[in-house]
Amino acid sequence: MTMIYKESMIWTGISKLGSLKLTPVILALVGIGAAISYRNEGTTTWAMALPLFLVALNILAAVLTNKKFHRNKPLLIFHLALIAVVVLVALGRLTYLRGHVELTEGEEFSSQLAEVEKGPWHWGNLNLVSFANEGFTVQYSSGVKVKKIENSIRWRDEEGKEQQGVIGGLVPLKLHGYKFYPSANKGFAPTFIWRPKKGGSPMLGSVHLPSYPMHEYRQALAWTPPASETNLWIMLQFDEVILDPAQPSLFRAPRNYQLIVRSGEQRWQLKPGESVTLPDGVLEFEGLRNWMGYSMVYDFTLPWILAAAMLAVGSMAAYFWSKFTSRPWDK
Amino acid sequence: MTAGLELQALWAALVLYVLAGSTAIFGVVLRRKPERMVLAFLIIGLVLHTITIGLRWERVGHGPYINMYEMLLSNIWSLILIYSIAYWRLPAIRATAALVMPIIFMLMGWLLMSNPYDGNEPNTYHTIWMFIHIGFAKVFLGTVLVAVGISGIILLRQGRFSGGRFARMPDDKKLDELSFRLMAIGLIFESLMLITGAIWAQDALGRYWNWDPLETWAFLTWIFVAFSLHLRLAYKTTPRTSSYMIIVVFVLAFLTFFGVPFVTPAPHQGIG
Ligand code: HEM
């Protein structure tokens, strides 16, 4: 007796939670939540998360208690697909990774180089990724607008085989669930050979000057050679116009350039192949290479969100189709 | 040469649209039904408008979707196209032309004031998803426009001006049903617009949704459509309230389409 009474209480509770009268209120909260997170630049996740949780709760309770859902399968599928989208988006937020990595021509990717931001449950393995930047071209149309990015790369595929190819634009490198997109954030990389005074093998290293052409007039940087104590300031100098706003052009290293190197009061001008002797070693300027900035993303939920969203639209269309064709609007 | 022909065809099309609208308004005021004439003006205008868009596309090398001028040029075209189809298929609501055409006139005025520079296509635009996305968006706005015309009739009928002018049209309940069927169709296309837009953003920018101004406004519009459908179902709103909701949807969609790109430069052009 009391059991049945309790059950019916719970049932009444669920059907109240699933009331269609609540739905517009909750949908209004979603709208308000979106506006709040927009005004606060997305820092207020709860303003979206809470109403969306209520949407899911409202739909689930309605699915259990509203007879309309039992009679009408497309309507049921539509609302379940809607919950699936919400859940998948949330899962994506918890497991995503996005980041940025800069690689000099000839340099190999390593997960230490990357700056990343990721969800608390990220379960990919960035350490398995192996690829190298083999050089790139960026074409500009007049007005210095990026037209096409083509980046040659070499990578080890998931079976461990060496592969070669070109990525850029809408074609990223896809490896172990990660995607790498070469970007318009790229620049020049003076490359050096450093011979420490205490002996040991010479080291090859490069410095990424600020992005070009974004920081066209700031092609300088403070830098300390590896395993050295000498603080340097280096600046790239050249006179050529690389990207001419008046016509289509191609990003490339200048043909004639020199490197200004300063340490304290001392100042040198280096051409490729020249070197300077510093207190703790010899720095040889090998020449100029380019560096490419890649944006990286990982989100396994994408195809599933797409599938759920398509299912939602498809079933919504089916629902309306049968509803409208069963009765003309003016009858 | 082509620029000349392009402009002439455009002017001719705009004049025909003005004729269609004025004829429709006079029809309502004078209680006449010059419906075939209105439809003829619309269709000939559309043909000329199509020629303009084609010539311009050929000349500048990209479709009309980059700057404000081009967006207005192509949206006036799609709105007239969808409205003409509704006008042709739904004789009962032809009087709505007197309300719908003035909305289009506004867009036409804006078109004439905006700068028709050729523009450059950002590299994120080289994808089929963009065309699909834009196509769905245009159908969405078009269906909402037709619904707004119907809502306008429902609201006007209650005022003094109407003087029984719309009395021969179906009653409010039926018009309300029709306008919400259009909202339903609109919601399907709007959802498809959001999905394809997300696919495009994912491909081009590596993120499917970023709450940029346009995305936020589009989402608010979408949620408001769902809200209206549910409010109408659960609270049995009157045709009058329903009509106001449809007008709000149109205003939101309108701001998303033309307001946001107008105030925030290039929110939709990606990393360019
Ligand atoms: C973003 C969220 C939602 C969207 C986009 C949405 C959309 C829709 C649509 C398009 C319909 C058909 C309306 C019509 O027949 O005119 C509908 C009906 C319905 N929705 Fe939702 N809905 C949402 C959320 C919910 C929630 C949270 C519930 C939970 C209670 C719910 C329950 C229902 C029910 C029971 C119907 C059938 C009403 C009827 O035709 O009598 N929906 N919904």
C-alpha cells in the first residue's frame, strides 16, 4: 500500500518535471545563459551548463511520462537526439585539446614544444605524434590577404610507416586523433651553430622571430644560446619588399639580409656563414629559415555530434511532414 | 561594358519590385485583386535580378556573399524568390504582399546606399559548405518573411485601418496555423544552417562553435523559435501573441543576418 503510494508520488514528481509548461521557461533560460556567457567572454560555463542540464532533465522526464512521445516516434527520436547533442558537446568540452606549436623548416614535432590547453579528461596521446616541417609556401593576393598555404611534411603514420605529403587550407595532418593545421602565423627563423668554449659537440638551433608580416617592423628578439650565459639581442635587417600590397605575392625569406647581434655594448653584423666569438663560445650564423605555426585540435566527439544533429533534423522533418500532410492548414 | 548592363538590369529589377509592391498596396487599399500583375512584376524582376547577379559573379570572380552590398543583393533575390513561390502556391494569403514588399523596399534602399566594391574572397570561403550554409540560411529567412506577412495580417485585422479589407482571408486560427507551419519549415532550415555553418567553421578554423557574435545571435534566434513553438503548444497562445512571437523571430534573424555583420567587421571571415 505505502509502496504503491510512494511510487505514485515519484511518478507525479517525474511527470511534473517533464511538464511541457516548464519547457518554454527552460528554453528561455538557455537563451539568457547564452547571452550571459557571450557578454562575459565564455568564462561563465555554468550559465550555459545549468539550463542545458535542465533541458535534458525536462526532456527525459517528459519521455517517461508524456504519452505524445510514445505515440510519435519521430518526435521522440528528435528530442533524444537533442539530448545526445548536449551530452556529446559536454563530453567534448571535457576531453578536448587545442594548442599551438611552431616548427622551423626541417624541425621535428615533439610534444614538449607545444603549448596546449585541454579538458580535464583528455585521453589522447600526443607523445605518439611524429612529423616534421619540410618547408612551406604561403601565397598572398593583392592587399596582402592570405590566399593559399601549402606545407610539405613528413610523418610517421599510425602503423609506423614514413609518409610524405602536403597539408594546408582545409587539409590538416590527422594523426592519432589530433589534427594539425598550418596557419598564417609564421615567420623567419635565424639559424645558428653554437660551439661551446668548454668543448663538446656543436649545437644547431634556431630562433623564431615574431610572426611575419603581422610584426613586420619588429623583427627582433632577446635570446640566449643553448647552454650559454650570454644574453643576446638579435635583429633581422633587409630592404626588400616581400609582400607587396599592390600585387599578388609569395611569402619567402629575403634574398639579401643581415643579422644584427648585440651583447651589452658590443654589436656585430652577420651575413650567413659568419660568426662571432662570445665569452663562452662561438656563434655561427648559418642563415635564415622559415618557421610555421600550427594549430592543433583534438576532439573525438565531432563525428558523433554531427550524426546526432543530423538525426535530430531528420526526425524533426519527418515529424512535421506527417503532421502537416495529415491535415491541410486551412481545414 | 558588363558593369553597365549589370547596373541597368539591377535598376530595372528594383523598379519592377517597387511596381509589384505598390500595385499590391493599392490593391489592398482599393479593395482590388491585381494578383496576376503583382506576380508578373515579381517574376520579371527576378529574372533581371538573376542576370545582374550572374554578370557580377562573372566579372568579379566570386559570388555575392562577401560584403554588405553583395549580401543585400543576394538576400533580396532569395527573399523575393521564396516570397514569389509562396504568393503563387498560397492564393489565400496574397494580400500579404502589401506588408512584405515594404520590408524588401527597406533592404533595397540599404542596397543602394551601400558600397558595391568588388571585395576579395577570404581563403576560408573556398568550400562547398559555404554555399550549402548560405542556401539554408536564405530559405530560413524567406520562410520567416512569409510568416511575418501573415502575422501582420492577423494584427492589422484587429486595427481600425483594415475596415474589413482582409475579411475574406481565412480566419485567424487558420492563418496562425499556416504561419507556424512556416516557422516549423524555417526551424528545419535554420537547424541545417547551423549544422553546415559548424561544419564549415570546423573545416576552416578548427573549431565548430566559438560563440562569436554571429554564432551567438544565430543561436539565440534558434532557441527563440523553439521557445515560440513550445509556448504556443503548452500555453495555447492566441493568434495575436503568436504573431508577435513570429515578428520577434524575424527581427532576431534580421539582426543576425544584417545587423551583426554591419557592426562587427568581418566576424565571418575567419583567419583570412
Ligand atoms: C532546444 C530544445 C527543444 C527544441 C528545439 C524542441 C522542438 C520541438 C518541436 C519542433 C516540436 C514540435 C512542435 C509542433 O508540433 O508544433 C516539439 C514538440 C514537443 N516537444 Fe520539444 N523541443 C525542445 C525541447 C523540449 C523539451 C525540453 C521538452 C521536454 C518537455 C520537449 C517536449 C516536447 C513535446 C512533448 C512535444 C510535442 C508537443 C505536441 O506536438 O503536442 N521539447 N519540440
